[in-house]
Amino acid sequence: MPDPLPQPAGHEPTLQEAMRADLDAIGRTHMPFGKFGPTHFPPEGLPIYDLPAEYLAWFANKAGWPKGRLGKLLQMVYQMKVDGSDLVFEPFRRRAGGRSKLRPEKQRDFTFPDRD
């Protein structure tokens, strides 16, 4: 993934600029593979900020993080969720129309045949 904020040569981004770039990248990135990838959540996969903390913990404890930028972004999301900072993702969720649904909706209307 290219650097989201290209800077002039010799310019070192400030901490605030780097954090903004990381947060913007988290807001744009979808899970590209696995249980929450495009196969099960078409067309792009689940946004990484809506991945369950338990799934991210599996990467942290068992599987290891993916290589590259995706792995770094997933680690950041996991750490934010573990620290209780999940509210930082609310603007992304509002823009997307709410939290991503992880399960199909349950039937809420039941119609029974008449017993005459």
C-alpha cells in the first residue's frame, strides 16, 4: 500500500501526521482473506475496525500477524480494542451506515397457521 500522505523529500512526518495517516488507512482497509474476507463478506471483506477482538487475539497469540502494512494495521486495531479505545472507529461506522453485521439477522416475525 503506498504512503497515504506523500511528503516532500527530507520531511519527517510528525507523530500527529503519522497517527492520522494510520487511522485513515484503518478506515479504508478491509480484511482481504479468511473468515472475514470477501468470500464470506462480499464484495471487499469486513472493515478491519469491525473485526472481533477475539479474531485479532488469535493472530496475536497463535497465528502471528500478516506481513507488511496489513499486519501493522491489524495490530493497531487490536491494541485499540484491548485498551477500550474502540470508540475512535465510530466515525467510520457512521459513514458506513453502522456497525458491520457479523451474523445474518434473526427472524423476528412468526406467523402460525390458524387452529380452527
